[in-house]
Amino acid sequence: GQNIDQPTEMTATEGAIVQINCTYQTSGFNGLFWYQQHAGEAPTFLSYNVLDGLEEKGRFSSFLSRSKGYSYLLLKELQMKDSASYLCAVKDGDYKLSFGAGTTVTVRA
Amino acid sequence: ETGVTQTPRHLVMGMTNKKSLKCEQHLGHNAMYWYKQSAKKPLELMFVYSLEERVENNSVPSRFSPECPNSSHLFLHLHTLQPEDSALYLCASSQDRGTGSDTQYFGPGTRLTVL
């Protein structure tokens, strides 16, 4: 079966950096996605990694180590609007995304 | 606004009712998905359609019946549901390029409550 773990909650201060870790054990691997989901809204795509290393996109970066079954999402210069749930998802095959339960990030002033 | 719309946004139904959820995508995608999101649980994939053909069916009870009349529309027909079926039902679509990077774009979901 699929097993994707990420912390339940994290709290950080405005302007700070937060790192959300995700570990996975899946039967197949065809890439790892991070999504952001504000309460009551649709999950929105943040990043995709399939090769080892760091992908940077503005204030957000995502890292992957396939040999360790590990990824992290790095949020820099935190803003109040970054308060949301962050979902780690592994693609197994052509279509199937297996999700973690999500990490709720709260940004305090 | 992701280009994927869902109606209704909220639905309350009794266990003996029959209702349908609707999803429409305006992105020109070929694949569409239904997910269930329960409180504090991971999103669970329910069904996948590619060019109106079902390609994934993840052991979902028969009281949930999907329909994909064309590549822009997806329905989820509901009948004789149980209270534990109360959840947020999310629709998604993707280009269906046959690659791992094929990104799924989600609609806002239908919040379903079964009494």
C-alpha cells in the first residue's frame, strides 16, 4: 500500500522560513507534487519533482531525494496569506495521486 | 479560479435520497477525476476518466456511480448514502499527456452532508 507522512501542524512567524517534510513509501513512483489548500477552497498546484534536487519557484522551493523517499517544501519570507494546508502527493502510475493528510501551517504576526 | 467548476457547493441529503454532483472543466483537458476528502484524512482517489473512458476505479461502493458524457463534464450520482459518506468531494482534471508531470487541477468541491 501507499504510506505518505507529513506533520499535522506547524506554526511560524511572519517573515520567517518554514520547512514541511514529507516521507513516502509507495509501490511506484512517477513524481511528487505539493499542493496548497486554503480552508474551504480547491487545492492549488505548487510544485512537481521527479529528479533528485531542489526546484525553486519564488518564495517556495521543493526538494526531492528518491533514494531516501523524502521531500520537503520550503516557504520563505512567510506572509499571512501563506496560512493554509500543504499537501504532499506521490504519483503512482499515469493517473493515481496518493496524498498525505496535509500539514496545516499557521503564520502569526 | 482554476477553470474547474463544481455544483452544488453544498448539499444536504437523507439516506434514501438520490442526488448528483456535477463538475465542468474549461481547460481543454482529457482526463477527469473524483476525490473524497474527509476531515483529517488524506484525499482519496475514487474514479478517473480519460477521454470519457473509466481508467481507474478504487474499490468505491456501488452507491457512488460516476458518469462522463464528454471530456468537459463529469458527474457523480449518489443513492442510499450513509452518514460516513459525509465529506468534501473534489473534482480535478488534467491534460492527460501520459507523463508523470501531468498536473491535476482541482475544483472547489461539494461539501456533502448525509443525515
